[in-house]
Amino acid sequence: MGARPDSGRNRGDVRSDRFRLPVSGWCVTVQSPTGLEDLLLRESRVSDSALALELFGRLVHAENGIPADFGELPAADGEALLLLLRRAALGDLVCAEARCAVPECASRVDVDFHISECLAAHKVRRRRSLRQGDKQGWFSFDGESVLFRLPTCADLAAIELENEPRSALVHRCIEPAGIPGRLRRRVERAMEAMAPRLSQSMTGRCPECNQAFDFYFDVYGFVLRELRNHAASVYQDVHLLALHYKWPERQILEMPRSRRIQYAEMLRDQGVAA
Ligand SMILES: [Zn+2]
């Protein structure tokens, strides 16, 4: 918890981040988005999971010759990757909003955290009773016939429009179907230990009534909504720069987002209106 900084827009800088994803071990670099990704964010009509995969394909590079099919990434690594992308686009400090859970208070509460600290605290554990299954990427327990694998980014994209997404995910990742609830919960605990999700419940304290409350931070929902909001100026920026400098649309869109915004703001500060 912390006060929202009053330094204006949290625009961040243009940089490339190198990072080892905790579950897969893939080493990746992440680029800052350009206006082309801003247009994608504003105009794409695909699901959040599919949109995230499209952004990964454009802005993330896997090292060491690993084929970069981001659909194969464990879903937990997809969340880490989306936070890295957010850091490259808008900086390390995240300012989320929650609402106090005390009904008679219901104050809006700013919740601030740093992505770097969040990722550093993200520890992967491996259960001793776990063994490799016959199929690559599948696991089992000693003395049990159940097989399971970690959900991937492609799984999330595939189940997003299902009526029963949770059942669909279980069906894809656990074999055989219909195992007892006790065993399924054991499998789910093992999955969570091997690939803890960054979307999680967080605890905050309301500055108005001083009560602690829980809220759920959904990485995909939050980051994509934030990136879409920040992309909203792309049309005005391109219009202003094209009108003033006579640069072609493509050239403006290919600039790093932060540079385009800076040029456009300089023109606005000088009273140049589109
Ligand atoms: Zn309160």
C-alpha cells in the first residue's frame, strides 16, 4: 500500500528487459510497444489471452534459439511476461485501485507495488513426490495413475470462450477425466506450487477506516485494460505529428510510444492544435 505519486503520468522509459521466466526457464527480452501495438490494443476484437499472445509475438524475443511459440509457455509465465511488457511500456511502479470492503466506508484505495519486487518474490517449488509422466511435460505422483501438465497460454486462449472454462481446463490438463475430488485438489496444489500464478488475492488497509481488506489482482485484466487506456492517444498523436511534420503514418506508428507521446506533448505545449 502507498500513496499514489503525484508526478503526473507514469510513462516509463524505452528499454529492453532481459529476464528468465521462473517456470519454463526461457530467457527473454521485452521491447517497449510502438504505435502499431497501440493500434492493436485499441482495435483488436480477440479475447484477452489471444491479444496477450499477439503482443508477446511482436514484443518478446526468446534467447538461446528456443522457438518462440508463446502458446506453449506455462500460464504462470504468461502472467510474468505480461507484467514485464507492462514494465517496458509504462514503468515498474503499478498503481492499482481497490475499494474498501467495509460497506459503510467503501472508500477508493490506491494500491501501489513494484513489478520487480513482485517477480522477485515469485518462487517456484517442486514437490518431492512428483515424477515425470511418460509424455513430455506431463507429471504424476508416486503410486498414482493420474497424469497432469501445467496449463499453457494456448490453453487459456482456448478455454476463454467456453461456458465452463474451469472444467474445460481440467479436461485439457488432467487425465483421466473424472478423478476423485481429493486427488484433483492434490494435483491442483502441485500445479500451484510448480507454477504459482501472479493473479492473486492481495491484502490492503483502508486509509479512511483503517480496516484490512482483500482484493483480487487479475494480471491479464488489469494490464491489458491499462495498456488499452494508455494507447487511446495514438489517433490524436498521429494526427498531430502528421499534420505538423508531414511524416507518414507508418513512420509515426513505428516510433517507440514514449517518443511519439513526447513529440505530441511538445506540440500541444506550444499551442499547436490538431
Ligand atoms: Zn474503509
